[in-house]
Amino acid sequence: MKPVSAGRAGAAAPAASTERTSSVGWALAGLSLSMLLSSLGTSIANVALPTLAQAFTASFQQVQWIVLAYLLAITTVIVSVGRLGDLIGRRRLLLAGILLFTAASVLCGLAPSLWLLITARAAQGLGAAVMMALTMAFIGGTVPKERTGSAMGLLGTMSAVGTALGPSLGGALISGPGWRTIFLVNAPLGLVAFLLAHRHLPADRRGPGAGGAGFDRVGTLLLALTLAAYALAMTLGRGSFGPLNAALLSAAVLGVVLFVRAEARAASPLIRPATFRDPVLSASLATSALVSTVMMATLVVGPFYLSRTLGLEEALAGLVLSAGPLVAALTGVPAGRVVDRFGARRTTLAGLLAIAAGAFALSMTPESLGVPGYLGPIVVVTAGYAVFQTANNTAVMADVGPDRRGVVSGMLNLSRNLGLITGASVMGAVFALALATTDVTTAGPGAVATGMRITFAVAGVLIVLALTLATGSRALARKRAGLPR
């Protein structure tokens, strides 16, 4: 009888392993779809702004709040919802976030007025913040450690696909069924994401200290107000920096001071002050912000260089611009496998080196090389970005305790968002300064080409700074641990 029993046990083990692998796969599908939807929500509305201005008889300054409301909601609460997930349970909060995103998408599609649409977009952004913050936080408890890099690469791929798909899908829906469908299309996808997450994500487990931890309301409010002030300072005025922008930036600086003081006194701080004394984590957040600032330059400068210097029509320029997100999407999963094999630290440096090489190549590209001369370095930059994001996220999340995964994931997403917001303002200002004109539409082809080269030279310097931070933080961490460099 024993051999039979042993045989049954042996047969049961592979079956259980297969079932476990299948469940992990479906869980990853739900997390990937959540990441896709949140990034799609960022990019799909931009293409509809002219149509929405006409539909609601509104100015561009009014309809731009359709985009700003979504971005502001994500930026202001993404760290807070990550911490909330750590306290009350990431699974239940993610499910609530997906439902909120889906319901708000339906409200956006049915909105009878512009201000109701903007309000619904803010609610949609709140749901997206939950989805962005918690998808990465789930990886540590869902995927085996040896496959963490591959899983992070998959999430990066879905984020890039959402960003790339937004303009083309939005344009097709607007020209077909109408603008309302760019929001309503999220409803069936959101329901699928909810069902996958509900069925396959692991149940919440309260850690030993979870029950006694409180939610830092004062810190949460101060951080939200500070981030809102900074984001508005960087986005209002569309490139011009006036008294309102200066006042908002001053308010953001004051908010940082008040937030740091509040966190030092809080019993259960939103962000522990000791977090920023970790040189590796601090450097990872700083390099993520710097890299995102640089990546924004490709979106700010690229369209003008392709149209005004190279003389491409809109359709062809759009096709060239889509190459970057496409390369990032194709690189994400292979980058994850490279991280799993060679380690996150070395792969992070490799990604930064590739971005620096591509940026400096763009700073020396002559107009005579045409589209290939622009496209080659852009492919290197975006591939390096995909490698960096996957490796950096893996390195950070691998060393975080289960009770802090939500807030640290939120901080990673926040650093990326702040980099993108800063890049739109700062890299746009560098480009305008290099053109020596306030109106880019009047600049000649040669001036735009010079502006592009100067902007990417500055971008290359920023990546060198990121490389210095990454290598210096690692050396400092090893020195503190008593290890040889």
C-alpha cells in the first residue's frame, strides 16, 4: 500500500505546482491589465482635447483640466493609497480601485457637461493611483523571487503599451463612434481586470504590527497639498512661469518643510524619516525622477524636430514618434529576464549607460542624417529606459518588507510622475532657451535642430548625474555594511 500512497503523493505534487503556476499567471494577467488601463487613461484623452473643446464650446485652458485632473489625482494620492493598502489590505483596496476606475470611466463617457467630466476624471485618476501603486506591491507576494525581474518587465511593457496605444486608439474611436467611447472602452476591460484580481490574487494577510498601525492623516493631507502645488506650478501656463507659478512653487517648498516636521513627530508616519537615510532607496528614487525628466524631452522636442527640421507630415511624424513606446514595450519582458539572470544593480547601470549614449548621440546628430539619424539614438534611449525601469523597480521592491511594499511602490510611481511633470516644464524651457525665441512655431529648421541638440546635451548630463548617484549610493551602502567596494 505504501508504494501506491507514495505514487499518489508524487502525482499530487506536480498537479499542485501546475495549479500554482497557472494561478500566478492569471494573477499577473490581472495586474498587467490594471497597469495597462491606468497608463491608457493618461494618454488617450490628450488626442481628444480639440474635439472636447468643440463639443462643450470651451477654451483650451478649460479642456486641459480633463488631462490635469487625472494627473493631479494620481500625483497627489499615490503614496497615500500605497500606505493605505499596507494597513487595510492591498487586495481589497486594489479591487476597490479597479471598481472606482471603471465606474468613473462610465461617468466620463456619460458626462453632460465639462465640469462633470473633469470631476469624473479626477475620480478616475484616484482609481488609477490605487492601481499603479499596488500592482508593483503585489509582485513580491505573488511571484517567486527568481522571477521578480520578469514580472516587473511585464508591468513595464504594459505601461508602455498603454502609453503608445492611447493616441492611436483614441483617434480611431473619436473618428468612429465618438469621443465618449474613449472613456467607455475602459468599462469592459475594467470588469475583466476586477474578475481576474478577485479570483487569483492572494488574500490579504494582516502582519503582526498591522493592527496597531494608524493612518497618518496630517502627513497625508500635507503631502497631497504639497504635491498638488508642485504639479500645478509645473503645468499651469503651458511653458510660461508667472507670479502664480512662483507662488505655487513657494507653497510646495513650505509644504515639504511642514511635511518633514510632521513625519518626525507622527506615531505612525506615512513615510518614515529613516526611509530617506537608506542611500540605495533614496538614489533609486532620485535617478527615477531624473530619467523620467529626460524621457519627457523626447515628447517635448521630438515633434518639433520631425516636423519643422525634417519636414515630415503629421501622420509620418506620429509614426516615427510611436517607435519609442513600441521599443520600450518590446524591451520590457526581455529586460526582466536579463535582470533575473545578471542582477538588478548591474542592469540598472547598463540601462543608464544606454540612455546617456543615446542622448549624447542625439546632441551630435546632423540634420543631413534625416529620420534614421533621429530614430537610431531614440531606439537606444527608449530601450535603455525600459531596462532601467525594470531593473530599478526590481532592486527597490526586492528589499522592502511586506508591510511597506505599498508605500514604497507608491513612492517609485511618484518619482516617475514628478519627473515627467518636471520634464515637461524644464526640458521645454531648455528647448525654448536654446531656440532664443518664445514662439517655437516661428523658429527656422536650423534653429530647431540646434535647440534639439542642446536639449539632449543637457539630458545627457542629467543621466551622468543619475549614474553618479547610482554608483555612489551602492558604494556607500557597501561601506556601511562593512563590505569591500
